Amino acid sequence: MSGDAAALWPRVAEGLRRDLGVRTFDHWLKPVRFGDYCAMSGVVTLETVSRFSANWINERFGDRLELAWRQQLPAVRGVTVRGGAGASERAAILASPPLPAFDPPPPAANPALLGFDPRLSFDRFVIARSNILAANAARRMAMVEAPQFNPLYLCSGTGQGKTHLLQAIAQDYAAAHPTADIILMSAEKFMLEFVGAMRGGDMMAFKARLRAADLLLLDDLQFVIGKNSTQEELLHTIDDLMTAGKRLVVTADRPPSMLEGVEARLLSRLSGGLVADIEAPEDDLRERIIRQRLAAMPMVEVPDAVVAYLVKHFTRNIRELEGALNKLLAYAALTGMTIDLALAEDRLAENVRSARPRITIDEIQRAVCAHYRLDKSEMASKRRVRAVARPRQVAMYLAKELTPRSYPEIGRRFGGRDHSTVIHAVRTVEALRVADSELDAEIAAIRRSLNS
């Protein structure tokens, strides 16, 4: 049985090469050799020379290896890669027949690349209207030539690809600049390291490390909002990097102009390059992302109806879409069930509920004011005339029905009203909906406008 499994490894490897890309496959997986297969446990053991490489492969590619093996040998229940063998074992691994040569080997990797995920490359980033500006600007930032815009500021909601582009920039820049010093960190980590350096009396080393970077990438800038001392240090870091001609890429969940609590000078620096939005993924982009994933797994059959189901229900961001697809593929692989629409509807029901767009109190207030032709400021005003008070009560009622906010939280969003006022509004509207069919129809119309 082990011999039969060994014969499958070249086919497994070829599928991984298509899925992961030539550069990633050749650097990490091409040196891997088949070790053993235990029919009793269903575990495949692969071998590589370095313990570091084995740990990296297990962490980054473990799930993908397992899925690839199951496509060839359904009885497989796990895959592990071991490394750091003794001298005789290393010699045996190195002397074992190599995998077929797919492409010329890549040049030696920049050590900076060891901190990045090779799957998050430009080759695997699907481009459409919603993200083309950000994607093209990111590629420019990674080129040998100096970018036209610096810094680059990428903004979008969660799960839309900002971090993917940061990783892709870092990896392409490292390939083009083999000796470059690259730092990628979250803004929260920047803040924590800054505070730690201050408390430990190590500010000089902290400043020197950041200012030595040829490329600095900061993720989730919104987390430094309101941290004045951190903002001041970030401002000085940006000024020094820009003056030295270094490159800076920043991401956040909103444009600079909407970052409340951020110093004006810092906002000015961040807005001085290019601000590129990544919009919510359109239907075409979501479908192409699914098709790209499935093209790398030719042994997996996913009907068009299931693809359409995923595209229809996971509209908010790419991360939820890919998570739903992964859950479906894993369930089918582990149970041996055929993937069809019924299975997707059954296994992804909870994911679909979680993926529904979240409605905010601000959106509710705007929708109510638009329906009753009121200025939004009336939601927080003290006016008690019926033409204002009733719509305000409707908005409070919908806020409680459609959001997870508590009564006190809702009250604060309506001019700092007490929670008892909100409770009264909710109970009043509940009673009126039973007795007043016209009001009930109005509320139904507002809910439809919010859901659309």
C-alpha cells in the first residue's frame, strides 16, 4: 500500500504546483519526498531535509496537502511533513528520485520572505472593477522603479484583500530587491512595540529598526486612533522614511478623511500619496475567485448551482466566501459525500445567516428619515411633536429589532436618551403595528429598503 501511495506523490505534487503557483511550489514543496503511508491510520508522511522547512510546510500548507492527497487517495486522513533527519537519512532524501522538473529553479529567496505567506501573491489575487486601482497601485509599489505615488493607502472593509495585497507587495519587492529590509506589522503591534520601547528605555533601537526599513507596511491603521503619543512617533517615522526615499504602504478600514481622532498632520501625510479603495466584491469577482480555486482541484466536482449559491449568499467579503467554500470542500472530503446544492444548503445554513449584511443604527435613522421626509438631526433632537416623535420611535424599534445593540446603546445614538425611553418606544410601536395597518405597512417598507 505504501508503494501505491508513493506512486501517487508526483500527481499530488503536480496539482499543488498548479494551485500554489510555480514560485511557491518550487521554493517549498519541490524538495519534499514521499516517506511512508500507514493504511491503518490513513496518515501520509512526507520528508524534507530541514526541520524549519518541515514546520513551515506543516503550518502553511498542511490543510492543502491533506486535501490534495484525498483527491488521489480518499482513505487518507492526515498528512505530516518531517525534517531535520540524521546524516544518513538526509543523504537518502537527497538521493531519492526528484519530482519531474516543471520549471527552472527560482533564485535564492530573500530571508525577509520567511515571514510571509507564499499563497498571498499577486498571481492569486483576482482583479475586477472593485479592486483594480488598489491591485495595480500595489504592483507599482513592488517594482524596481520608484513608485509614482508614495505612500500607498489601501482602504476597505474586512476580508476584501488588503492584507493579501500587503503580503504580495512584500514578496515581489523582496524578489526585486534581494537585500532589502522589509517590515510588515499591524498598527496595533507598532503601538505595543512603541509602548514597550518607552517603558524599557529602548526607544533608540525601536526608531533605528523602523527607519532602516526600505519598505514599511502597516496593517489596520484604525487601531491607533486616539493614541496621541503613538501617532506622533508614527508621524516622525513616516517623515523620515519619505525623506530618505523609502516606501510606505498603509491599510485601514476607512479613508484618511474618516479617521476620527487622528492628528491632522498624520492625515495629511497619509493622504499625500495615493488613497485606493477596495469596494465590496461584485458577482463576477466572487464567481471568478471560486472558479480559480476549483480549477486547481480538477478531481473535485462542484456543480454550477453550488457556485451560484455561494455567489448569491456570500456577498459581503472574500474571506467569508472562501471560508464557506473551504467548509463545503472539507466536509465532502471527510465524509465522502457528493457536493450538490442540497449539501451546500444544509452545511452552510449557519454561514449564510452570519454573512447577511449587518444593518447599523445610522442606516436605520437615514432610512426612517428618508421615508418620513425628515432631517436626520431630528433623530437626536428634543422635539416631541408627533410628526417627529413617531418616526423617532419607529427608528428606535427597528434599531432594537435589526441590530444587536442594547437599550442604553440605542438611547445614546438618539440624543443621549435614557434606556427606559427606548423600551417605551419599542413597546409602543409593537402595539401600534397590531392596531394600525398603515403604520405596519410603513415599517415593512422601511425594512425592505434596508435589506435591499
